[in-house]
Amino acid sequence: MGPSATCVGTGRLQAAVEVVRLRHRVMRADIVALLRALAQTEIRLLFFKGFALSEVHFDEPGARPYADVDALVSERDVIAVLSVARRNVSVKRHGKVLGRSTSLGQAA
């Protein structure tokens, strides 16, 4: 592989990194909106895996790629969280709720 191929590969990698960073900023903004809306309630979420690791354990938030945002919530609060999320999250997303796949658009 010649120098020009290396430059093209590096450019693609840099572009991919920028996409991951931008995606993280969008996801983070949605999470902040959700948490602000939930601040008026007694509902608590525990974020873990990808998003949480990206925020806490990496020098640059968004440096760790992830496909979704994982959160634990009490079973009694699932419907309320989904309702608040539908009103406060800018893009419809899917997640795991109590081990079942649940859309933010409808409860399991």
C-alpha cells in the first residue's frame, strides 16, 4: 500500500471518528433532556455499558463507540420512563427493558 492509500485510509478513519463523536453528542443531548424531565419525579435510571463507559472512563466522551444506550429502571417505573422519553427524546430509539426488547413508542 502506497502513501496515498494510507492518507485515504487515515481520512476515512478520521471521518468515522467524527461520526462517532457527533452521534455521541446527539445521544447525550437526548439523555440530558430525559434526565431533566425525570428530575421532577422519584424515578432513577442507572446507565451502564457503552454510553456510561464513554462518559466516565474515556478521556474524550464519545471516544468509545456504542450502538445504543443501556439503562436500568425499576419495573414499576418502566411505563412512566417510556412516556417521558417519548416526549423528550428527539429520535425514536429502542432498548432492552427487563430483558425484553421494548420500543420507546410502546411498552412491552
